[in-house]
Amino acid sequence: MALALSAALNNQLSVESSSLASDLEWFFSWKLKACYAPEYYWCDGVEDIELKQVGKYEFQITAMVWIGPESNVNDINKANVIGNVVLKPTGKAFKSYQFIISYRNDKLALVKS
């Protein structure tokens, strides 16, 4: 995901034609397993991605995600996500990120500071 965002620096990436949606899906599934929540969740897709560069290496991302509990893979719901990502100057890793997923009545926080 860091490499896809790195390509977006200076508008070198079209969100629609990139692998960003699948990169975000993988990233959210991986991070949701480490999130403090009543149970484990997984991500089944990301759509309606809006990407805005707000600093030299910083992006604001909003999107809709399909998530649900791992205990019932048939219970998938659409949820809103908003976040900020700061890349390391190399563009190969994250310096920090914060995503908040509004899922049902919960706020799931995925954070690296």
C-alpha cells in the first residue's frame, strides 16, 4: 500500500486504475486482526476511494469498506472509513497512519504512531 501511495505523490496515480483498492483491502484485513474489538473482523472489499494529498508525504483517505466478523463470513456490512497516512521519505513504508472505521455502533481504530 505504501508503494501505491508513493506513486500518487504529485498526482502520478489514478485511484481508479491502481491496485490501491486491493492493497487497502489486504491492509484492513491484516490490521483488523490486531484491533481491539469484541471479535476479529475481516475486510471483503474497498470502494469509493477518495485520496487527497495534504502534505509532502501525507494523504487523507476516505472510502467505503465491506467488513464483517470472522465468526460469520455471511454477515458482511458496508462501513465508512476515514484516515491519514504519512509515508517515510523513501516511499516504501509508513511513518504513521490512523484509520477509523465506523462499523455498526463501533469505531474501529487502526493506528501506527
